[in-house]
Amino acid sequence: MALTGNLAQEWLDSTTPQERADQMALFQGKLSEASEWFNVDRVFGNVRNQGRALIEPVGQIQGDDDKSDDYK
């Protein structure tokens, strides 16, 4: 499940009531299948790395079969 930027911020806010967070997850989230998945270089996960090169694609979009294995 994925939330839009504004909903994600609200969901993460510690003042958001549990009932509201549950409702967002149940009724306002989008299925992860609706997202595009991209391979990223290992340098992406290191906070010391900076620069535009980090957002450049490095490979092909993975099919549905590969999503669960690549992002555990």
C-alpha cells in the first residue's frame, strides 16, 4: 500500500489519531502494483552520497515477479 505525499506525512505524524491512520490505510492508499519500480545503485542507500546522478535510472523496470525479492 502506498500513500500520496500529503497523506504519508499525516500518517507519520504522531498527533494523527489511530482511527484516522487506519482509515487512510484502508480507503485512501494505492496498491503497490500501481507504482513503478526501479533498480537503484547501492550508493543510493548511503546518506553521504549526494548529487543528481543518484536519481538517474541504472536499469530496466522490474516485472511483478521480481518486486517482492528486490525490496525486502
